[in-house]
Amino acid sequence: MNKSFQISRRSFLQRCSVVAAASGLPLWFVQRDLAAAEAPHPSASPNGRPGLGLIGCGGMGMGDAQNASRFGDILAVCDVDRNHAEGAAKKFSKDGKAPTVYGDFRKLLERGDISAVVQATPDHWHTLINIAAAKAKKDVYGEKPLTLTIDEGRHVIKGVRENKIVFQNGTQQRSSKRFHLTCELVRNGRIGTLKEVHVFVPGGILGGPFKSVPVPGELNYDFWLGQAPQAEYFTERCHRTFRWWYDYAGGPVTDWGAHHNDIAYWAIGLLAPNKVESKVLAEPIPGGYTTFSEYQVNYTYANGIRLNIKTTKDDSIFGSVVNKDGQHNGIRFVGTEGWIWVNRDEITASDPHLLTTPLPESAVRLYKSNNHMGNFVDCVRSRQLPICDVETGHRSATMCHLGAISLRTGLKLEWDSTTEKFVGWHAHAANKYLKREMRAPYDYSMVS
């Protein structure tokens, strides 16, 4: 055997062992993963680094843009809060040149030197901006959840498909090795027949009543409200706390829930549950945040699988791993032959052999991505579908919206995933929540 090959092979195995020990992933999976990473890949497009625009310059937007700046150049930023936009322009200045600042996303989309946008606005703005970007022929990395309502999803899908753009939904756990391994194991029957999925997510906030204050001079508040109804200004409405108002988001079920429900959807492999019921564990304070901060939602699929989601009384609403009651933020898949637990920091199982025994060569293989933003940029170049394309984003968001609708109505509901309508006794009451009237001029005519 060639001596250099022996050294190379030994070095590869040593590196795999180090990665496996550090990550908690099984050695066979690490070896497969690193071997795939070292395989020859087509050379990058001669177009080089794409020109990027950032729409929504809050905390998530800044993080996404920082990630995207490794692959492309941030040429323009947009936010209805001037301070946010100017802060982003300063951060992403390069070689003494700052990105252009806009207060209206439509102006940014007119730029011919921008081929893709990173969109990280509050949920109620996702749909109109995604459609406008598609019509401007800009590829989109769009934050989760895909939409504010289920009906909006079909509008976004239509815009993406008709304009042939690449769309990546920001459910980045799909590009995590732990979640990828878990879903492959479940799909291949490693825990036997899947029976239950238990999802634990951090709870929301109870707060209020709130006092109206003058709108800050740097904020275009009417534009921020967008399609949502007119409302007096509270500091607690905007920026990070927008997610606890039904006018702008869906609370914990569409926040952290969008991440974990997406993984459950990926592992289960079915379009949607056909039944959903829920229980509110903490009522909102009158005059305060409107979404339910603590709840449990129970879904049932046509094949009998039950998906149970429950908020934890976590000290940190933004994702600590274990709460003070010992409940984790994560997902447990339970089958007839064992269970697998996974979150962003660990993967464990009822029997270690469920993880350490390699899958056979004939096993079902799921789409593989090692970096969510990198996968998006690769697909911008190749024009292939990314790991969380618009249709996948819509199906994941739908699961969250079904839970939110059950919580808001207090009803046991039946869902038809083909027609995307509620059916059965309570259909009329629930179908009212599938869409809502958009406040003019912030409606579909704005991007037509």
C-alpha cells in the first residue's frame, strides 16, 4: 500500500475521532460527513461573490448578514428604523465604502447590482417583501416563519416559482449535523415505528398593560405596522418583542416552534397532521401581549403519529438548553424500539447503539447541507433547490399556524392538507384565521 495513502488515511481517521469526541456525534457519521466534504466538487461560478442586500437590520438580520458577508458583498441595507439601517451600514462598510441605506425596500430591489437579498423583518412583513423580491428577480434568504398566515404561503410560492428565483427559508437547524442525523435515523426505522414526537420550546412573555409613548423620530411607524391594523405606539410592540403580538407574529409556536416543528416535519415525512387540539396554560394580561406565553399543542397524523408541543418555563426566552424544572428545549422522537433526543447542543438515545451503529448503504439519505447560508449561495450559483425551499418553508410554517389557530379558537380542529382548509364541525370558525385583511396600501397591490 502507498505510504502517503496510509499517512493520509491515518490522519483522516484521527481527525474524525477528534470531531466525534468534540461533537458527541457517532464516529461512522463523522467519517461519512468528512469524506463527503473532501470529495471533489465543481468549481465555483466565475461570477464570484454576489451583491447582497439586507432588508431588516435588527438582531437577526445583522446575524444573517454577517454570515452572508462570508460569501457575498453587502451593497445595500434597508430598515424603517433609521438607527438600525445606519448601524448596519457602518458594520458592513468595506474598504472605506459603506452600503447604501434605504428606508423603503422597493428602492433597494431596483438595484441591478444586487442579485440576492437577506430578509429578516418581523413576520408580518415577510410575505410582501418576499413576493416583491421574487418579482424583481432577486434570490432570497428569508427568515422563518415563511408567512404570517397559511394563505400567504401560496402567494409566496407562486411568486417564487413564476419568477424562477432561489429561496431559502431560515430554519437553519436543517443544516445542523445533529438534526440531520436524527432525521435520517428516524426515517430509516432506527427506533422502530415512530409513535410520538415531543417538542419542548421556551415560553413567551407575559406583560402589560402598556402605556403609549411618542413614536421615536428615527422610526417610520406606519411603514413598520404595514399590513397590520393601526395601533397606538408602545415600545413593547416593535423590534424583538413584536413576536408576542398576533398582529405581527404567532408567539412561541411560530418563534422557536418554527425551528423544532420543521425538524419534526422533516423526520415524520408527511405533509401535515390531520387533527390538532391545544390547551392554554397562561392567559395574556389584558392590555398587554396578545399571544399565549405557555401552552401545549397536540397534533395527530393520519398514520397515528402524535406530535406534542409544550412550552417550558425557561429563564431565557431566546434558547437556553435546560430550564429550572429540568425540561429541555429540544425534540424527543419515540418509537417502538427506543427514543432519540436532540437539540442544538446534544444528541442522545435510549440505547447508545441506536446512534453508534452505522446505517446501511441502502438507507434513505436526506438532503445534506453543512451551512445554511452557504447552501443558499451555492444554490444561487447552481440554480438548484436549497435544503429549505419555499414549499418546505410553507409546510413547516403551516404546522405552526395550525397550532396557533387551535390556541386562538380553543377548538379541536381537523385539517385537509390537500385543500389547505379546515374541515369538520369547527371548520367555519377556524378557516377565518387562514388569512386576514391587509391594511391599505400595505397589501398585495403594493408589490403587484
